[in-house]
Amino acid sequence: MTQIDFYTGATDRLLIACRLCAKAVQQGLKTVVYIPDTELANRFDKLLWTFSPTSFVPHCQADDKLAEVTPVILNNRPEMPEAAYFDVLLNLDATIPSGFEHFKRIVEIVDEIEDSKLHARKRYRCYQELGHDIRHHRLEEN
């Protein structure tokens, strides 16, 4: 069964997503980031290169020929890349992407915007109704 992790209280979802991607890379976990909003995806792409002054997170788009050998893949299409190659699906959309159940772990990041919290509650209930194990992590950012 897929493990679902909700990180709540984020003041900057994209920065938290960068940190979680970096942590996944350090742990040797291949990650798909589902981010269908083009503007948000472009911001996230740039942030993955610049969020840390001493490192970056190697990443590419899902349709790139290097996707199979790159640890972090940005996917803006509803179809998920072959889940057998990946360990983590980081969802940066308001909905649950199709095919999520083929991943070992799903990461959801929730900020303090009311609309985002409402969508996150719906996703949480959906995962719960499907019988997935859900863990909650309250972010204490400085």
C-alpha cells in the first residue's frame, strides 16, 4: 500500500518541495514532481537550481531523454511516468494525479492559504477512503 505524507504549515511550498527533493536525492530515491501549472513549474525548475548556495537538485522534464537516469522528474501531464522507475511522487497540484497508487510514497505539501487547505483536506479524505496509511508532519519553519 502506498504511504502518504502530508506536510502542513508551509510558508513556501516550493522551497519545502526543493528541500524534500534534495533529501530524496541524498537518500537515493527517484522522485516525480507532479506540477501541471506551467508558471509554477517554471518557478520550481529555477528554484531547484538556486535554493541552495552550495548545491542543486539534478532534474529534468518527464519527456526528456535523460528522465530514466535523472533523480528528480518534473511532470506536467496527467499521465505519470513509469512508476517502476520511481520511489516518490511529490504532488504540487490541487488534485490527486491518476496512477498515484503505483508509487511507494506520496508527498503532499500544504501551505496556509485557505483554498490550498480546502483542496488538501479533500485529497486527505480521498486517500483515507481508499485505505492508505497517512502520516502528518507539521512544519515549523523559521
